[in-house]
Amino acid sequence: MTSTLEADREWVADAPPASVLTLASQTTRFRDHLAALQFGESSAPARALDLAERADALRQAAESVAAELGTVRIYRSPALGDTFSRLRLLAAQAQLADEHLTWVSVYLGELAPEERAARPYPPGRVLDALLDAGRHLRQADMLTALGAPDAVGAATGLAVALRSRRTGVSRPQPMSPAQYAALHAAASGYITVEAHGTGEWASARHDRCSITMATVRSLESRGWVRREARRPVPGSRSVRLHLTDTGCFALASRLGRAPADARPRATAVQPVRARTR
């Protein structure tokens, strides 16, 4: 049985990186809802305000993790300093996104739903308000575009720093290199699954990560990932892969020490050179 001291050490090693991975997933969800905002909908002002509140929640989450780390006794190496900087930057960007989305709500709220839905928009008050709202929406989108992969980077630096301080405490979860790569990509918000007819296809945003449905199902069978609709639209068949809480801890235990391929590599046979006399 694990003693209280050992359990506390394991928590110190894995919980803060797992919390940052949760922040990455929250950022991806936020951006999926941000992309679904349509100015012509009657509820657009309220939805923009809700997104502003969600951006503020991201700020609070980043600040909370940074504050939690401040209570951990560990050498503040330059690498760990970079992690703190990433978290502060994520918090600052989320705060600015909150402000921009609040302005989106204000500008949309100045127009009646029928004014926002009538296209094409003639020059004047309606067009000017929508252009201002669009400008603020683009700013919010730009500020959070790299939030999830940046959070994964912060989690990696944090995991390495904590592990170097407490060598051998955190137990890495067994997983294959393909599973690790898929978890890492999913944490960054890069993996989607599309359904067409009776078939399903998984794809990654970056070519350097090759993902198959077999890998997706292996992660699902272990309770490490779950599917969520990319757009808050009923009946959507396009889903994104998100890490579960268990998946966040599994990946956190491996960050900075990716599993090696256990399969033996073929050794190239060198041709025998004839000796010259």
C-alpha cells in the first residue's frame, strides 16, 4: 500500500502538470465555441458575453495553477521560470480575450436581431457595428490560438522540473509511442474524428503526428480520452478528442520521457569488403 508520504510526493510530481493539461483542454473547448459564434443569431450578444466569462475562467485557472506552484519548494531553474512565464502569458491573453469578447457583446447588443441577420449590409450604423464586433472577435481568436499547445509546453517543462527534484517518484503509465504521441496531440487540441456513413477517420492537425482509429480506440478503452462535438450543434458528426482526468495524469507521468519503441530494429548488414593485398 502506498504510504501517505509517497502519495503526497506522487501528487506533487503529477498533479500540477495534469492541471495544466486540463487548462489546455478547456482552452480547446473555448475555441471551438468561439468558432461557432454567428453574429446573425438572435442569441449572439448573450453567447459572446458567455464566451467572455469563459475566457475569464481560463485566466483564473492559469493563475490558480501558478499560485499552486508557488507553494512547492523547488529550485527555480531557468526552465521552470519559463513555465511560470507561459502560465502568466496564458492568463494575460485570456484576460485580453475576455475584454475583446465583452466588446463583441456590446456592439452586437446595439443591433436588433433582424438588423444583424439582413444581408448584404448597407454602409452605415449596422455595418460599422458588425465590423467593430468582428475586429474584436478576431483579436480574441488570435490571443487564444496557441493557448492549448502553449499549455502543453508549460506542463512538459513543469513535469520535467518536478521529476528532476523527486527522481523516481512519479510512476510513468505504460503506453506505446503511438499512444503517447496521440495523447500529446489530443492535449494540444489537434486530433479530430470524422464520421462518414459507417466509417470513421481520425486526423491530426500536423503531419508530423500520424493517428489511426485503432490508436484512438485503444486510448478510449483505457479511459484516457473522450469525444466531444467540435461545434455546439445538435447532430454534429465531427468530434474532437479530449483527454479525461485519467488521461491527463497518464500523459503527465510521461511528459519529458516519451516511451521508446520496444520493437527490435532491423540492423543493416554491411557488405564485406575484399581485402587488398
